[in-house]
Amino acid sequence: MRGLAVLAVALSVPATAAAQNSVYSVLGAGLPGRPIGVHARALGGGIAAFDAASAVNPAAVAAFGRLNVGANLTGAFRSYEAGESSADGLRQTRFPFAYVGSRIGRTPLSLAVGYAPYLDRTFDITSSDTVVLRGEPVAVEDRLASDGSSADLRGALGLRLGSRLQIGGAVHIISGSTRMEINRRFSDSTFLTVQDSSQATFTAAGFSAGAIVTVSSRLRLAASFRSDTDIEETVDSVPVADVDLPVTLTGGILLAPHPALRWSATVSWRSWSDASASVGQNGGNTAFDTWEVGSGLEFGGSDAGASRFPLRVGVRYAQLPFSPTDDRPEEWVVAAGSAIQFASNRALLEATLERIFRNGGGARERVWQISVGLRLVP
Amino acid sequence: MGRRFVWLSLLLAALAGCSERLTAPGECPEFCPPTLIDIVDTVITGAIVRDSSYRGYVQARGASALQIARQADTILSRAVLRYFRFPDSLRAATADAELSAVVSVDSFRVRFTVERMTDVDGLELALYRLPIDMDSTTTLAEVAPFFDDSTLIATIPIPDTLTTDSITADTVAVMVLPAAFPTFAADTGVVAIGVAVRGAADAFMDLTSAQGAMSPVVTRFVTVDSLATGTEVERSDARQPLFDTFLFPPPPPPVGDVLLAGGAPSARSLLRIDLPAAIVDSSEMVRSTLIIVPSEATLGAPGDTFLLRAEALSADFGPKSPLLGSTIEGLVLGTTEVVAGTMDTIRIDVTHIMRPWRTDASLPRSFMIRVVPEGAGLGEVRVGSTREGSGPALHLTYVPLVGGGN
């Protein structure tokens, strides 16, 4: 009963409460989110392909035994430079990730449902310009704001086949909305201010499949595949865009040379260039296929019996899919984190600090990001 | 354990409670959304359909002002006023229950409130004695002979400091002897006055009428035989006009099937608008201007300027359509000043009329064009109609809304 209550709380978090925003969120279909938990974030995403608390590989769900419930809270502090513009002191808090998973009875099957960020479309931009109206130049000040994202709602089923193989499959419903507001003020007061708001909704579906092989007690390998349909954007019920979503191929390796030391790495490739036609048509942006590589080391932890507080460090490199130029933006992340168990080891609080560097396409962005996650095993 | 949990809770609370700050300058167009704010600036000539003019809303005798004018040494327009009857007895004291007979009339004071909108100096009002049998059927020809030196009863100099190019009202008055109204007794205490403007140049002046804020008044100063004390006391009483109007030669008839606004009796023009839904329903109006090109020189007193206004309707019942009422912005922006005797293009800002059409489908998509105040002057605009293929146009500046403004 208590587990059901926790489940209800976890899933009551709105699906639109998603990842942090970025100066790159305004480009193309948005900034791709990272469907990983706080643990994986601390490891640069290196363990994502094996992590049941991340939504990368559905085979990882097979690791769930008892009921698990988890949710993340993320705070980002951001600054950027783009061309002549710069901003700092930007901050935002989000609940980007939550899940609940459990083994189904005494079967080798495990089930997990949850949501993760897919594409972030949050921005709030002011700009100035001069337009010629009725033969006269008129200064204007614009504010374009969009708050929201599309979230990846996943239902995953994992199966243990013996002690060395886990397989899994998942269905994904990508859904979300953004509330857009536009405001234009004119320096000439005879031109009235324009204010408008609209609701954009996003809908798509997909599936994923994966496997994790335990080669030995010190080596595990993982692979997954994901494919999604086009994501349809409607504004106030009027279809306005149809963006091809990428195929994602992921591979991972996990080495544990010592029970208290684990190294993991995950590599993903996404065919975002499929979206070139649609994002080029709607925004003049360029779309690129992207590579993402994350790697991390984890020392200790109560599971390893070495220390109560694991030390996690990681680094991640990712290419961003959309750019206003032919220059493909990149992202480097350096992360560190730890965790603490309490409530008779039924609760795990994790924390990760990330320093994110994004460059390319004419912009440069720096982010400090703090993620806190709570896992409960009721 | 408890202390640890408190610290963890505080950390979560600090993150969750962190205020957001998202607004930042954008680097457009590279890091801005594509064409979210597009602005269109266009002149549409065929948007006005089924335009009509109607006359008779406000008669000169019901207007708030009486316009008097002269042009080329002749009287162009003159005011005539018949006042309420003065009684032949008054109370000698306020507490008296009985009326006392008026023994003698000592003098009269004739007072007007003047609005002058001209820079011509040296003007004066000329007051003439008129027969008292005037009413709404009285014609210019019937009263014109009385605007003569033989019936002149007084002149009132108008201070040159009284206004220049803006509406400013002031009161002028003159004392006249009883001889000014030799038939006062025979006329049973009724006086009638004609008023014209005199000066060295073409000029005009507006007198506030009985329907205006400051009515013309004739004050009578008399001697009353006091019943209580048996002595004579001086008293006064005042009368406003029972009837007032201004008379002028009929203007030349309009040429062709044109739209009219102004004059006396006042005319209005009803313009119905037919715009594409993409503009009126799915766009935010930033500025809209009604462009009127007079088909002939605007009528009016020499040197006069008058106000032409476009107003929204609360319902479209044709000529009897009720006006929606002007907002404060409408008073400023929905009205424009027109110079008499010119053919300058007239532009009226109708943004505040058209902008609500998108969100309130019940509003008639029509304007009523009229001169304000109505019936109070000679000013009249004549504009080509759609039937003549030369109706007014609309200059629209609008922003198509995302999602069509649903």
C-alpha cells in the first residue's frame, strides 16, 4: 500500500516539468534531454546503458527486484554568450526524471514506467530591432518565451535469461507541451503592443530494445536500439511541424576490476540529420547526426562494502544536433557525486554536481548543475 | 540519522525553492525562434463595403453650439435666440409670499459664452433685435432683413487674448438699455436676439447654446414696488433661450453619390468593413488608420477646424445603430482635426475600434463617421463612396498570430 502511495506521488509530477533550458533550446526541435538518473549523471552517463534507474536501455529494467521508486530534482545556474549578446545569473529548477519499477511477482520479468526529458523547448528571449512601418523606422522590443518540453513516457519490460543475459523492450510515448508567449512593444506609442500566447503540443511514439550481457563478474556489455516516429507539433490544435526523430544506437561497457572500483562507458549515436528537412524549413537550422560518449569511475559505496559514501566522477562528450550555422555545437560535462543510504537502507539520496561547457554554432554556454535524486525501496 | 535527514531535506528544499530567472537577451536571428513575430504593413482599398450616409441626427437648434461666421464682408451664418418670457411681477424680497409689480425696466445684460478658434483679431459680436415669433420653421430669408444697423442693439468686443488655435471658452456680456427692446411690453416680456460676428477679415465664432454647458442668458434689471414697505426696490431676473439655432445658406449639393459627415442637420456615414479572416480574426492589430480622401473641398466656416471621429457600433442597425461609446484612447486616437476648405487626405486612427474585433465576434465590423460636436457648425466632409469606386481605404499594420490566434 505504501508503495502504491509512493508510486502515485512519483507519477503525479507533470510530464512537462523537464530538463534545464539552454541557449540551444531555441534551435531546431529543441535541446535533447538526458534520460538518466543522478547516479549515471555523476558518472558522465557512462553507466547509463546498465542503469535500471536510467531510461536508456530497457534491458536494465530486468535488474529491478523489489519495488523501486525514484525521482530527480535539478537546479541549473547558467551563463552564455551568443554573438553580441550575453547573459549570466540565469537559473532554473526542474524535476526532469522519475520512475517506478519492480519485478513482476516471482517471474523473471520486471516492469518499469517513468518519464524522462526528450526535447527541451524552454527559453525566454528579449531582443531589440528596428522595423520600417509606414515609411518610418520604428524601434521595437520583443520578448519570446516558451516554457515546457516534450517528455518521454516509457513503459519497459525486462527479462532475465539466466545469470548472464538480460533483455528488454520498451514502448515510448513522447508527449508534452510548451506555452509560448510573444510580446512586442513599439517605441512609437501609436503602434499598440502585441501580446499573444499559444499552446504548442508535441506527440510521437517509439520503441526500444536492448540487451545486457554479463561476460564475467568483472565485465558486462550492453547494447540497445531505439526508433521513434516523427514528432508532430500542433499550435492551438493546428499542425505546424513534423520533425523526424532519430534512431538511437547505444553500446556500453562496465568493468569492475575490484568490488570497490567500477569503470563504465556508454556510447550513443543518433541520426538527428533525419530532421534536417523539417528544422531547416522551419528555422533555417542545420541538423547533424550526433555522437555521445560518457565515462565514469565509481569508488566504494555500501554495495561494495568499501565505504558508506561512494565517490563518483565522470566526463562526458556530446554533440548537439541543431545549429544555426554549419558549425556543430558540442558539449563537455565534468561531473562528481555521491550518495547516502538511510531509513534502514530503504532510501537512497544521491547528489551530483556537473559543470557543463557548450560551444559552437556561434554561442558559448556554461552551466553549473546540481542534481539530487531520491530512490525509495518501500 | 534524524539530523542527517534534516540536512538532506534542507538541501532538497533549497533546490526546489530556488527562484527562476530565465529572461535573457537573444541573439537574433541565429538564436531566436523562426519568424514568431512577423509584421505586415499594408493599405487595403477594397475593405469597405456597403457604405451609406444619413442626415438628420442633430439639428442646429439642438446642437451644443451656435456657429456664426462671416466671409467676404457678408454674414455666412448667424445665430437667433428667443428667450423665455420675463414676468411682469417679481418678489420684492425673498421672503415675500406675494409678487410685486415691476414698476420699470432699468436695463438688460446679454451674456454669451464664446469659443473662438481663429487667430483673427478685432472681432466683435453684433446683437440685433429680432421679432419674437421665431421657431424651428423660421428661415434665413425671414430673419436676414433684421440683421441691419437699424435693429442693432449692441456690439460686444471680443478680446484678442481669447483663444487662438484651441478650444477655450470665455464669457462676454454687454449692458443694453430698455430702448433696445422697444416692443418688450407688447411682446409680453419676450426678447429675441440675432447674433453675427463682425470684423475686418473672414472669421467665425462658436456661441454655447442652451444645450451647451454655459447657456446664453439675458438678465433683466428692474424696479419693483415693494408691497411690504411701500418702497421701490431694485431686482433682477434672468432667462435662458427657449429656442436657439443658427441659420446659413444651404451648402452646395454634393456632386455624385458621396459619403457625408457633419453639417447641420448633422450627417453620418456608416462604413461596413469586410476583411479577410486572416487579418481580422487571426492577427493582432497594431495600428489601423482609416484613410479618407475628400471628393471636394471640406465645407466649413473660413479658418475653421473641426473634429471628425470614427466610432464603433454596439450593434449594426443601419442609420440608427447605437454607438459603442468612446474609450479614452478613442477620444485621442479615433478623432482627427479637419481644416475647412481643404482637400487634404484625412487619416483617422481606428486601431481601438478594430482591435477588439478579433476577440469579440459580436461586435459589428463597422464604423460610424461623424463630426463632433454634431450639428454645431458648418463643417462637413464629403468623400467618394464605394458606389463611385473611390471609397475610403484602410492602412493596416498587424501581426499574424501564432496558431492563427485561436
